[in-house]
Amino acid sequence: MGWLAYIGLSAVGVAVAGAAVFVVGMRMKNGVVQRAVMGFTKNVANPRTVRSAGTPGASAALVRNVGRSSGRVYETPVGAVAVDDGFLVSMPYGTRPNWLRNVLAAGGGTLVHEGVAHRVDRPEIVPLGPVAHAFGPSDQMLHRVFGVNQVLRLRLADAESADGAKTMADAA
């Protein structure tokens, strides 16, 4: 076997080991792994995802929240599904993300889903088990792989969205 084969096998080995550390670290809620992944997500993935998050057909919704200390408005793409009285939001990083702590501290915010901005309030962290059926098969698989066992429940604040458009509650 030539030296190029050894380099190729080494690269594959490093990639497999890195993937294993990532998955195990996320499942075990390892702070070092989660901070590294959150840093990558915040600085690389989110700026790209935020462009389409919340638009019709997008895979991610958009949470708008106000910083606890800065008072600045932030927008973060999240995995959310609509339910009768609001939304359920996946929490793959547990309770660490700033957007989550901001929403909890403020008692709500705005969630943009399928092109409609909804005022949401009464944020509550709930066990995934009883509401897991609300998520699609691919989300359920990711929840299992990454050990997600809690979700954020956000309820619609009123019958009108933050931008004046009608919400799901009006359609019922």
C-alpha cells in the first residue's frame, strides 16, 4: 500500500473519530463539545440559515428575541413545529443557548414560521416524550441521535401576529 493510501485511511479515521466525538459529546451534553458546536453554528451556519429561516417551505423557523443585558434584538434559526396553541422548538444544546435564556427571561418573543411572525409567550421547557409525535420522522431520529429530551413550548400570545398578519389561532 502506498503512502497516499495511508494518508487517505488516516483522513477517514480522523473524520470517523471526529464524528464519534461530536455525536457522543452532544448526547452526553458535554460542555466543551457543545460550546464548540454552538460557536460554529453561531458564526458559520446561522448567518447563512437566517436568510431563509421562517420563510414558506424553509426547514428552520426564526426566533426574534431581546438580549437580557444588551437590549439588542437577535434573530436565531431554530427547528420548530406548529401545534394547536403555538410551537414546539427543538433544544439540541439543552438550556445553554443565549436565545433560549433571552426568551425565558423575557417571557416570550417572536417566532417567524412559514412566512408569518407570531408573538409567543409563556415559554416552558417540557419533556420531549409526550410531544415527540408532533415532530417529523427526521427530527425524531435526530432527537434520538443527539439525546434531545426536552423541547421549548411557546404559546401564541394572542390572535394577531407581531406584524399584524393573522395567525393559526385565527384560522381555527
